[in-house]
Amino acid sequence: MIQADTAVKTALIIMYTIGVICLIGVFFLLNKINHQWFTKFSIGLIAIALVMSVVLINLFNLN
């Protein structure tokens, strides 16, 4: 059971870092195309990243 918890934590951290890298890429792409950092799309991505960070914080604090 402990190995399964560790595998889930590792997978969540890897998914979160990939998501943050994609978010940074989208910001630079939006800046290049629209000459603006924040659009409705990027604000939605920020909201998803914040929800994921809350899930990760709760996951590590429960143990």
C-alpha cells in the first residue's frame, strides 16, 4: 500500500510539473501572438494549476 501511495504521489508531481511547463509555454505563445500575457484562456489554465496545487498540498499533508 505504501508503494502504491508513493507511485501516485510521484505521478501527480510529474503531471503537475508538465502542466506548469505547458502553462509557461502558453503564456509565451500568447505574448507572441496577442502581445498580452493574460487572456481568458490563460486565466482558466491558472485556475486549473491552482486547483492541482491544492490537491498536491492536501495529499502531502494528510500523511
